Amino acid sequence: MSGTVIPPKPDINWQQVAAPQAYVDKTPNFFGELVQETLALTRRLFIQLQRRPSTLIAGIIQPVMWLVLFGALFQNAPKGIFGDTPNYAQFLSAGIIVFTAFAGALNAGLPVMFDREFGFLNRLLVAPLASRYSIVLASAIFIISQSLLQAAVIVAAAAFLGAGLPNATGLGAIALIVFLLALGVTALSLGLAFALPGHIELIAVIFVSNLPLLFASTALAPLSFMPKWLQIIATLNPLSYAIEPIRYLYLHKDWGLNSVVMHAFWGDVTFGSSILVLLGFAVFALLIIQPRLRQTLS
């Protein structure tokens, strides 16, 4: 009939009919994608380590050699010069654990720097990542895992050499101390990797800061053995706040957060305050590199 209005046929999306699942509205899982990206990039670093295991092997053999050779060198030292223990290996093990973690974390920026120079980092930056911070997280996880593994080997070697073995709680405290120190130093190294122009400059910074921070800490000698000016520097060195709590764990079976682990020039430093100093150092390092990371990863 002439008065009848025929409604228009609705537009049919035949692609949606053929593949309806592709048109389902999915809420993006940001956290899940971040974890997946971080694990994939971390796995890449471990594959590189598996293909070139000499780095890890050298990082384990060198501190063990230090422990054996320095322990033998000062075996006949006068009693009381190294505190409450006549066993220098027991005294030295804390310094070797901390310095190994520090040296490994200080090299954390080198893989990122090489990725920059070879162009792989640019490919990651243009990839559709959920967050480019997964690049930094992967490097941090890799270095901290490596530091904990090296610390476990050194603890076992020190126990074999007669330094003893802390209890389970003490081992957990050592792992926490190594984690906080490695986290802070890794953050600084990654910040330098994004700030410096090339790997030559980063290696120069590593060489310049490595040994001075070792000798300006309580790794090789107690505070009472140092001149006054070096004591002040050592008590300002974050390495000392990681060394002394671990050393206290080796020398004292009964310990707590209120146990005095170091006599600084301004007062006594307790076990708990050392942990807080390391935590503050890690947070400060993470905050100070944020502007550089935002500028580079944006």
C-alpha cells in the first residue's frame, strides 16, 4: 500500500558476524601485561648469561679467592685487632658479601648501555609495551637475583672456611640487606646508563668508584683500626651500613633490631637503624633517577 512505510534494513557488519570474538570489548589488563613483559625481558638477560656464563663464574670465583687469600694473609694477625674474633675469614666474609653485591649492582647499567649503542633499546622503546619501565624492572630483577646467588655461594664458602653459619633468621636478614643495597646501587647504575653518552664513560665511573668505596668502608678493617678522618668517611659510606649488621650476625648468635652494630662518630648505630639507612638509600636512588627515566622512556 502507498501509505505503508518500510523500515530500512539495519547495516550488518559481516566481519563481526564471522568473527564475533574479535569485537568483544576487552578491558586491558595492565598489570598482567607489565608482568609478562618484565618476565620476557628478564628471561632474555638470563639467556644471555647462559650463553656467556663466564661473567657469573668470575663473579663467584673472585670473591671466594679474596676470602681465601685475605683470610690466609691475616691469619697470624694479633688477637683483638679485628674485634671479638680471631678468625679473619669470619670478620672478612661480611665485607666480601657486601662488596660483591655492590660491584655486581654497579655493573647493572652496562647491558642497558650496550642495548643503547647496538640499537636494541630503540626497538624496545617503539614497541607497543604496556609500560617501558619493564625494561628497568627486568634489569633490576636480573642483577638482584645474581647478587643473591653470589651472596649464597660466599656464605657457603665462608662456612667451609670456618666462619660459621648464621641461623635461618640471620640468613633472611642477610638476604634483605643484600637486596636493599643491590636495589639502590642498581638504580644509580641504570640512571647513569641513561645519562652518560657511552659505555666508556660508564666503565670509567665504575672503576673510579669501585675500590675507593671498598677501602673507605669497614669491609677490610674495623673502624677502630682507621684514622679519624677515614672513620668519618666510613660511617657515611652506605656499604658500612650493610657490612656491620652482617658481621654482627656472624659474631653474635643473639641479635635483635636494637643490637648496636657500629659506633659512629655521632653515636651508636643499631641493627634496625642500619636497615632503615639502606632502605632510605634505595628509596633515594629510585627517586633521583625518575626524571632521567621519564625523559628517556617517554
